[in-house]
Amino acid sequence: MKRKIITTKDGSTSIHIEEWDEQYHSKHGAIQEAKHVFIDSGLTHFLSTKPNTSISILEIGFGTGLNAFITLLEAEKRNLTINYTGVEAFPVIEKEIEQLNYVSELDAKSKEELFLKMHSSPWEKEIDLTDLFKLEKLKKQFSEIDNEKTFDLIYFDAFGPRVQPELWTEFIFNILFKAIKSKGVLVTYCAQGKARRAMQNVGFNVERIEGPPGKRHMLRASKP
């Protein structure tokens, strides 16, 4: 499928898939969306309910590495140990990575080498990116995840249900329900009613909360 780098409304870049008319991040602002959905509504919320010095995160759709990179920056700010697992079946290629402007837009020039290392590091192997941030990238389908009670927080950042409805089903959410610990939290930019019901049907408690710029709502789920 034909892909191109676009600039979103907050100045940060994303990848647009022309055949689907879909992009990896919100056209209203890639960085704004990542911070609102995954950091503010996910990481910060989880820590407010369960203060901790160490947290295990699963990202569904590693993609451009934006969510992982912002989370790494947060680990440094908060002196928080993070074990981060990113699952991606179709990795972004080096030529595309070189065109992403997240390092400059996040004013994180000193961390540029870490952003590049996120992408160049081997798959299926855990590495210490910093003293506080461990990364493991898994190249596989979401349906192949077989963890049980492993993660505190899940970033669900798959392509939307309009283009990949099979990723927003009870089958997938049941896999994630098994993978997350009790009191764990799952966040996603999506607010679709069908997706919300699928989460509820496998056991999650789900709330619809304020969405990022350009979206009225998003979903946050928790495991009892």
C-alpha cells in the first residue's frame, strides 16, 4: 500500500496510508493525541490510582515509536522504571523513520540516539535503552499474544475499526484481558460503541472520557 509522511495540525509528522485514507496518528496532532490518550489518560491516571516506582506497559501497534518515545521521556521525568513491550506485525521502514520529526517537536535532541535505537534494536529481544526504560519489540499479530497477568497498562493503538474491524473484537480484547493484571488499565483513542461493548463483554469496566483534540471521546477500560 502506498504510504507518505504527512504533517499533522500540531506540527508533528505521521504516516498516511492512501488506500485506506488512514494515518498512524490523529491528523489533528500526532503528539497531542499521544500525550492525551496514552500519557495523561493512561500512564498518569494509572499511577494516580496505584502509585508505583515500576510499571509494565504493552503497546498494541508499536508503529512509529512515538508512544514509546514519549513514555521513555516520562520515565526520565518521573524517575519511573518502565518495562515496555511493543507488538507490531508490519514494522515501519528506516526511510520513513528518518522523516519523522518527533525528536525536534518534543525538544528532545539529547535523546535522538535513543529514538533511533528504538527502531534499530533487534526484535524479540529485551534491551536496556536507559537505566529506567527497558524495551522489547515483538514482531507478530495481536492474536498471537499469549501473556497472562503480565502488564499494568495497555496502550491500544491499532488502526481504527473502519479499516481493521477484526482488531476491535471480543476475541482480541479477551487476549488482552488475560494479559493485563488485576486493576490494570487499557486506553485507546477509539470511542466506538461496538468496541466498548466488546471490552465489556470480556470483563473490562469501561468508561468513555474526553478525547484528544479533534475527538469528543475516547475509551478507558480497567480490569477488576
